[in-house]
Amino acid sequence: MQLRRGILVPILVAALVGGPAALAPVGLSTKVAAADAAKPVRLDLASRTDFVAQTNFVQCVGASMQMMLNIMSGEGDRTARTQLRLQNMARDLSGPARSGFQRQGASVRGWSAGLNELGAGPYRLVGADTIEDALRLAARAIGQTGKPVGLLVWSGRHAWVMSGYEATADPRVSDDFTVTRAVVLDPLYPHGSSRWGPSPKPRSALTPAVLGKQFVPRRQGTWAGAPVGSPTTLTLSALSGKYVLVLPYSPIAVVRQRHVAA
């Protein structure tokens, strides 16, 4: 899959304090000069045509996968047929449901596994203790891989896509940065939730405080129906009470040396 690359831009001080956001492109290169590393940046991988609304109130994972694939490929597939295929794939890869429960949607495990099966990865599930840590992980992954991140919102009941960020410094080359806004796409837009709040407009840049009203830690507990010690049980136990991300990463090649007897 050929990836489309986002535009990295500096943010003027006026934009950070509520003034007009005059943004000037500085190019597409991932090699950033050291002098620019500490400057505030904005990166958004998505375009206007990447957003896809879920076709019903169940297929948030299928719709989120569809948007993520659109962002990575630039193909702009918005068809209901594709969304259903992705939803069914994620549900099939979700593992066993808890005892007495018939799954209609798909789990975060199926979401990650589906992207990997389609060759869009590698993706993995990561849990963070705080929203600040989660956003730092997400921003660094987006900047380094050029791929979007999945957010498990509503305490584990809904799926969003994070396509970009605003940060105080460039996460690709600096460890000293704070994510000030997350660019998100909610497949349920414009419906929202009476409990969790309205859906943001596609590609809205939300502050951590606003994002944190819906992006909250996953509910505590594990699936009672999953066998003890199974990958499903272990994964869900590790993510319990965490801010959960479907996170892209760059594999590190390890060269193994074989010792041959003289």
C-alpha cells in the first residue's frame, strides 16, 4: 500500500493564543533541521474526502478502518460494501466474546488485527496511563510512520481515528514536546451521544481537555467468556483502565549472529 504523506507546518504564536492561525507549509520531508525541532508544529494526514460515516450504529470499527485505509492510500473509498467487509473482518478477528454475549460490533483487538491482515500495518494495541501520555505516543507514531492512530473512546464502546496533531515541538525528533490538540474523525458524526456529547466535525483539532470528555480509560474488567491465559484475556486485562490506542509502529530489524565452530 502506497502511503500519502501529510504536510508539516509551523504554528504561529498568535494561533496558540487564539489569534488567526496563519500556517505556512515547510515541505514534506521527514528530515527536520535541529533548529526547527523546538518549534510548534501541526500535522494532519487526512483530507476532506477521507471521512466516512458509519452506515449504522454498530459499524464504528469498520468505518474507522475504512477512514484509516483512505488516509493511507488516498483512494477515498466511501462505499457501504467496503465498510461492511471491514466490519465483518474485524468481528471475525475479535476473539471470543464474554459468556452469554452475542457480539454485534467488533473489538479493538479485531480492529488492530484487521489492519495488519490487510497489509496496512504493522499496528498494535497500546494502553497509556494518562491522556497526555496517550497523545504523545499517538503523535510520535503518526509523525514517524505517516499512518493514522485509532482511539478507543467512550470507555471502550466506540472508535475514532486520530489523523494528526498540534504540538509544542516536533515529536519525530524531540522528546521535549506536549500535544496541544488532536485532529480526529468520529464515524458517528453528526449524531453524537446523549451521554458522551456531540460528535466533532471531521478533522476537528481538539484540546486534551475537550478530547478527554469522550476519550477516557477503557472500563475495568476482562471478558468472562475468554479462556484463562488466552491472548484475548491477557490483552484485555493489560488494557483495563487504560487510554487505548490502535498504534502504528516501525519494526526494528535485529541482526542475529550465528557462531560457527572453528
